[in-house]
Amino acid sequence: MYPEHTDRTPAVRAPEVHQPTPLTPAAPYPAPLVPVQPHAVPTVASIVLPDGRVVTGYAMSPVQPEPVAAKPAASRAAVNVALGGVGFLAVCGGLLLLTTFIAALAALIHQLIILAAVIFGGWIAVQVFGTSGHRDGTTVNIRKAVIKRNHFHG
């Protein structure tokens, strides 16, 4: 597909021969299991059913269930769930008290702000509408007054 280079002479190399080496496993694989027939053939039992049919089969000894170990009165999971529920209720009660405390504190701050506004407003009202003993300006007493340049002489 591509043209060969003709300006150089090709180098001649000796062919390299690689011989594959067989892999030997470190431990041989175990032989596959071959099914083994039992040494003694079990006895065959035949049963005649009430309708006259005969059923033939091998006699089997009944399988005895393993004895059940004594279980504790309450399992660990049940105890853990119960303790978790008690802890959750304790936390919920604490959170309820905490939210009640925060609401009461907010109401107290609200009342203090209103009280400060009422007191400050009352002080301003007294300053604006109240009379003081000394005011700049002219006080005139018509009966006995002598008025002279913003001063009262009696």
C-alpha cells in the first residue's frame, strides 16, 4: 500500500527464534470429584394404598430437628429499639422545653421594646407639652409690670 524506500539498502537481520516455555502450576489442581455410590443399597419398602395401588420406595429414617437453643426473654434488637425510643422521647421533651424557652424570651424582648417606646414617647410628650419655670421671651403682667426690653421688673 505504501511505497518502499528505495534510497537505502535494507539491513539484513538474522531471524530470532523464540521457543515457548510451558507453564507449570505451583500446585497441581485437585482431581474433580467423582460421584460415589453408597456401599450398601437401602432397603426398598412397598405400601399398599386403600384403593389397591402399590407404592414402592426407599425407606427413610425421619429427620430429627435440631434442638432449639434457649432464647433470652428479650432480644438485643428489641432492647436497642426500646432504648432508642426512650432516648428519642427525652430529646423531644428537651426540644419542646427549648422552643418554649425561646418563645418566652422573644415575648419578653418584645414587651421590653414596647415599654421602652412608651417611656421614651412619654418623656418626649412631657418635653413638648409641659411648662417649665424659666423660658426665654417676655412675660407680661398687666397690673404691675414694667416692660423693658424682654425683662420683667416688678
